[in-house]
Amino acid sequence: MSGPFDFDVVIIGSGFGGSINACRLSAAGQKVLVLERGRWWKPPAEPNNPVDMSQFPADATPYPRSPEDPWVWSPSDPAKHHGWIEFHFWPHMAVATAAGVGGGSLVYANVSAIPPAITFEQGWPAGVDRDTLLPYYERAGKVLDVQKLPDNQLTQRYLLVQQAAGEIGDAERFDKLELAVTFSEAWNYQLKDPFDNSHTKPFTNQFGHAQGTCVHCGNCDLGCQVLAKNTLDLNYLWQAQQQGTEVRALSMVSHVSPEGEGYRVHYSTIDNATDTITDGFSVTGRRVILAAGSLGSTELLLRSREQFGTLPNVSDALGGQWSANGDYLTPAWYAKRQPPPSPTWGPTITCHIDYLVDQPEGAPRFTIEDGGIPPAGRDWLVQAIEVEEKKVKFPFNLALQHLANMVTDDNELQKLMPWFANGVDAGNGVLELKDGELFLNWDVTASKPTYDAEIHKQVQLAHATGGAAQVPLSWSLFHWLITPHPVGGARMGDTAENGVVDQWGEVFGYPGLYVSDGSIIPTPIGINPSRTISALSERIAERLIEEINGPAKVQIPAIFGETADVVTS
């Protein structure tokens, strides 16, 4: 069906946007290729684990667990360091992004939240609001099999946040969050060795992939060894492969150029066995979808426009309106609380206190969540400092080293509560190419009221429950921040004057070239963005199927074997 092109659709990136489009478009009969810069990962061999791991590629790398494992992806030396996560360091802002088949689903904290209606009241293209997106939010939720923490498995951090909300009179704002995690009612904290792998319940998911149920091991951000976390390589992307999608891991795309009525994607490959890079590869597609994340897709468009000159007419809005989504973490010590918060056990995040709605006009909007720290978290912090030593500038090195030191003593670590926040910051960051590298211009001034409000609330909640909050010096003295939730950079708009892509993700001026990831979100949403990225991607995929097959009924989704009318707006 690809005609003069190698593929009907070439997708760059295998996170939520890439995997969803691969699944839907391959189900519609398209020949699809996914290029992913990271490697295939799989659970490590561990004792007492009854879950079948035979469906993972033979050359997949076990999730990192020990100091010598490949924790870090380094853009300055990807041949040698092509590991689990990349840290980007710029003045006043650091960003953490995933590297692997499955993208951000490998490292995120499972939260699959639907934002309130107020999120879409300003800055979004005409025709895109919560009501428009709700069918797609629900569709993605079914595939990701979102669930809430069972009442018989409430973590100490959950109980702490619930108590704190009540203590300050905000009990009605407290609620569980939907998580892309599979739970079993048979599990509870009273079991002998409750966190042992033997307590997982093996099952085969609706797409035919083996999984297990949650044992509260705390490894959500570092790879769930019992496969209770519903990552994309177990659902959307797995199904795409069964439908014929080809996935090429360790493929680093440099730029995109027009090719007839389609596009050519230029990339290099990493040989994991020899730690070498081979340049000069390319592939053509009738349609190309950038799904490399807020930073990755924005950088690819910037390089294509400015470094290679292959997409010279991409909108001047490119790189603008970037947001850290108001992310902030305040650690608090609970020296006398019994039982202690125990941040290494249980799903990383399970609940929140919602300050996004019912706020006075003009007041900062945000949400407070229970954070967690993976048991092996100190190892990737230490390696991040070592691998990117030249880029980790003061005071980031101070902040990261301080956090690494805090989690060195396991007994003391159990007394720590990482109060986490997402918020509606100013969304005024600008990504650009500077001296050949991606650079972020970030001025915190306009966002400071949001961060100050988050910190004030976190300190209040900690104090109300007997905790001693420790606002990091990296903020109080230097106003430096770190985020795992970057959005924007290639934002949706009504025209090329106020956006890079239209409401369907198509790049203005370049028919057949799409962006489908967090970069197209035009405003900060104040809560974990994965479900919003998923909903937008489901909508984009449906539009593409309509464009390819005509406005007839299509299999949405074929993976459920059900038929639905195309939703238009």
C-alpha cells in the first residue's frame, strides 16, 4: 500500500503519541515504521517471579537496577551512554526524558488523569475542549486499563495526604488518581514478605501479552519487574506490532526533508554491542509523524528548519510557549511518625489534592500529589551527576547530590515524604538552537506565584501532619527547577501565526507532516499530561484514518473488534 514510498507512515518516537498512532494506523491497513532512539528494555531476571517474559525481544536490555547498569542517555556521547533516561540541563531548568521503546510510559509514575474543563478555556484552538476530547480520553483509558488504588492497599503516603487534606480543611479536594496499573484484590500489606514477586498474579492482557499484578515494589519509574505497569510496549505498541508495524530501536533521527508528495526521514543507528554509531540511513513515508516528545519533536523541527534547511517554512511560533507544567517537589521529614511515609513502597503516585478548580479568580492553580522514590533511585542520580558532569552546573549538582545523599540511608529514607506538585505556570519558555545544541530560555518571574503557592501548600500540609518540610536551596536561593513533564514547543494553533500545527497535529505549510506528543499541548495543564497526550493522539489518528479511508465507518479500535463512527468537530 506504500506505493512509491518505503512506508505509508513513518513515526519518530514510541511514546504515547507514537505508539497510539502506530496501533490505530496499522489497524487501518497502513504500512507503519516506528523509529526509536532508545533500546528495547525488559524486566531483569529475579527470583520468585512467575510472569512469562518470553514475549520480549531476545536482545532487550534488563531494566537498570545496579550502579553499573545503563542508567543515563547522554546526547554528547550516545554511542557510549544510551541508557534509561536523559537529563537536560539549562540555566534555571532541568528536564528528565525517557529513552527506550515505549517512551515516557517506561519512566512515568502511572498517572492517567483527565484535566478539568477550565484547562481548555484559554490558549487552545477553536474546536478543542474537554467535551471534544472526552471520548478520546475514555478510549485511551480503556487501552491503558486505568484503575484506582484498591481500598485494601492504601499506602502510608496515601493516608498521609488524606490526613493532611483534612487537617487544613480541604478534605473535599482529596481524591484517588487513575493509574495505568493492574491491581489484584488478593494483595495486601499483611502478606508475608508482601513486596516479593511471588505475590503477583500472572495473566494475559486483552492484547495477548503476559503481565502480572502490582506488588507495591516501588519500581514504577525504573521498570516494573512483574509487568503490573501498563506500559505501551504491552498494549498499544505490542498490538501495532501484531498488525505489522516495524519498530527499529536505537535509531536517532536528525531531520526530515520533503520527498515528492511525502517525506524522507534521515537517521543514524547505534550498535549496542560495539557502542558505535553509523550515519547515513534514511527512509521515506507518505506521511510522517513526529512523536519524540516536547523536546525531541521541537528539536527535530528546529534542526530541519535551521540546520539542514529542509523545512524552511515551519512557523515562527516553533519553540515558543514551552512549559514545565509547574512541577515542584518539596521533601519533608517525619522523624516520629509511625508508621513512616515509606516512599519506596507502593505505586509512586496514587492520589492528589486538587487546587485546579474552585479557586479565586487569578489565583494560582495546581495539584498536590504523593511522590515516591524508587528503591534504586540513588543509583541513577549518582550516575546522572557523573555522566553529565560538564553539563550539571551549580546549583543543580548541589541539588542532585543533596537528594542522592538523602536516600543513602534506607532507614532514614523511610521517614521521607516527597510532596509533589503540578501547576499552571506561565508557559513562556522558548526552545532554540544555540551553538548547534538545543537550548531553553526560561524566565521564572511570571511563574513564580505558581511555584510559591505550591511550596506554601506543601509546607502547610507537612506541618499539619507533623513533618518538617525542607525547601531545596536550589529554589529558595537560585530559583532553579526540574521537571519530568515538559509540554509545548510545537503548539497547536488556529493559524501559523499562533501555532506550529493545527488542531489535528498537521504542521502548517507541510501536508502529511504531523506532530503527536506533548509538544503540541499549547498551555500548561497543571496535572500529569500523559492522558491528554493520549487523547490528542487518539484524535489525530482517527482524523488520519478518515483522511486515508474516507468518512466511512472505521474500526475504532480494531483491537477491540468494535465499530464506531468517526468523531468530528
